[in-house]
Amino acid sequence: MAKILAIDPGSEQSAYVMWDTERHDFVIDTGMGDEAGPPIDDKAILPNEEMHNVISRAIINIDIELIAIEMIQCYGHAVGRSTFQTILFVGSMIQAAGYEMAVVPTVIPVRLYARTTIKGALGGCKTDADVRQAIRQRYGEARKGEKLEGVVKDIWSALALAIVLDENSKLKTW
């Protein structure tokens, strides 16, 4: 595996990270504003409507080899509308990737991963703070000029998924 698009989906916006498992770093799109548009950020939080475009461009321009999505799982609690909106959006991202795969000669897998699996693979993390700490221990702080600069909010979750897959490509899927 070399390049991953890792996504933490949400009901209205989603976070993503493009990660290179060979360099153990973010993937930089060096496109110079060709007909496909301006370069894609290596990490961002975007409205869900824009994620389909990121998926398409990542497949075509960046040679992404896996789309990894953190999947909603049942914890035995009642869920609301936003949870179902997120699940619907995950389905639409899978569909968008499949549509683009018809254009690209290679098949790019889309895999779903449970949050508990991701946290466990990061050393048994229990909370989001534990996840952030585990990532900081591996890659440093999220300060200006540092590798993790710009990692905020839900990008931490997308990054956790990318790092776990970087360290264990055979991670159990959802």
C-alpha cells in the first residue's frame, strides 16, 4: 500500500487525510491547476457536497490506492437524524468512488473501519484525547512548521485511521 485517502465522515461535513505509507507523511498534490482544478489539500474538513470531488480527484490525480472510511457502529444507544445522515453519506462516498473507478483502469478498494478497531490499534486508546496523544508521540506536535501543522478537530480521527493502516495494512475491516 502506498497512498491512502482516510475519511472521518460526518452528517454535514467530513474530515480527510491523504497519507503516503512509504514516506509516512501527508500526500502533497503537486497539480498546477490543470483541467481537473487546483491542487487538493493533504488534509481538510469540508462540506460533504465537496467530498465527492475530493474522492474523484484523489483517484485520478494522486493515484490513491485505498479509500478508508471510519464507519458508524452501534454502541447500544439511541441515535438521531445526524447519525443516519452520516451513514447515508458514507454510502454516497462509496458510490462516488465506484463511479470514478469505471473511468480509472485499476480498481481502488473502499474499506470501512470501526472506530474501536482504530483506537485499539493505536495502543488501546480509550478517548479522543488518547488518540491525539498517541499520534503526537509518533509524529510530534500540531504546531506551525511541524509535520502535524493544520491537524485539528475531526482531522485527528482521519489521521488516526491513516496511521493505523500505515502501521498495519491488514487491519480488521468493519
